[in-house]
Amino acid sequence: MKVKKLLHTRMRVSDMDETIKFYTDVLGLEVLERKTSPRGSHLAFLKVPNSEELIELCSFPPSGPVKVQEDLVHLAFEVDDLDEMIRALEAKQVKITDGPTRTSSGSRFIFIDAPDGYEIELIERPPGTAIV
């Protein structure tokens, strides 16, 4: 027996509205649904272009603010043109925290921070480059 496919990844956040604004305005993700769970968590499901997997944001204020440890977890998104993305980030005053860096395969990447310290990797890959 084995799993069939990845459906979504949950990330707890301190401020749902601020986090949604980041993912929609900076990265272009789409909010598919917002709801409250039976135990009182505020949930939002985000769609990533060209992907079936969703990102589930969860805010549960009684548990206190979220602070993600450095280098604990990150999301990686592919972009068509890293230079264009860098210009767009600069226009939105989003700080690049690492890079741009070129890998041995010719891919290039940068890191930015989402609210609560979640790291976001943005990768430009040459055609035919392996996933990892």
C-alpha cells in the first residue's frame, strides 16, 4: 500500500490577512476557499499556478504567534525569468535574503521571506533540468 498523491501542505500563520496578501500580491497565488474548522482554526486554501497541490494556511490565535526557525522549512516555486521576478520584488519592496545563486545545472535561485519567517525559494531552471 502507498499514498496516491500530495494534496496540500499546512502552514500555521500569525496573521491570515497579511499572509494571504503576501501570497496573492507577491507570488500570484489564488485563494480558493476560506473557512473556519470545527475546532476554531481559520483556514485558507491557496492554489499555485500549474500545480494540483494546495497550500493550506491555518491561523489559530489561542496558540500564540508563529515564528519559524531559520532554515527549518521553505517552499520552492519555479519562475520563468528570475531577473524579471527580482525586478517585480524590488518594485514591491520585498527583500531578497539570499542570492541570486547559480547551480551546477545552470538553474538560478533566490530566497525571500514570507510572513512569520517562512522562506520562499524562487528558481529559474533551464529546459530539461531535473527537478532536484
